[in-house]
Amino acid sequence: MRLDADDLGAALGERATLLQFSSAFCAPCRATRRVLDDVAGMVDGVAHIEIDAESRLDLVRRLEIVRTPTSLVLDAAGQVVQRASGQPRKAEVIAALGAAIRS
């Protein structure tokens, strides 16, 4: 599946995008936001976009998001290359991002 700025309401990263689906009262979502922000800040050309799942049910259904947080790694073209549910570890995000940038 390929996503673009119109789908996400924000520009994709030049090299990759970390896309996070969250909900308002989700503690792991806040921790996930910190991890993804940190990783995006470490690598030039990587954007972190957070989407409130409740406000974008169309996209949630299209991407089959079943829980929050769910994180997707998109390559430069907006193609989903990896997805994970739950709070990720920084090392996992860095590894997934490396795969997206190489693809």
C-alpha cells in the first residue's frame, strides 16, 4: 500500500516516514511518540507523523489498524515496508528504518 501527503495530512519524509496511529488516552502511545521523534531526529530526511486513529477512521480501516499504538515505516515513495503494534524499542525502529531507506 502506498500513502501520500494527501492521505496523511502532512508531507512525507525525503528518505522515509515513521507513521504512528494513536488514541487520546493511550499511555504507550505517548512513549511511542517519544521513541519515534527521537529516531526521526537522528536521521536526516526522516519524518514522524502521528495520526489520531479516532479522527481518521477511513485510514484506520484502509490500513487495517486494530490497536494503538500501531507504527508503520514508509519508504521515500510512501510504500509501507514494515508495521508493528505496541510500544516499539528504539533499536527495532532504527533497524526497520534502515531497511526502508535501503529499499
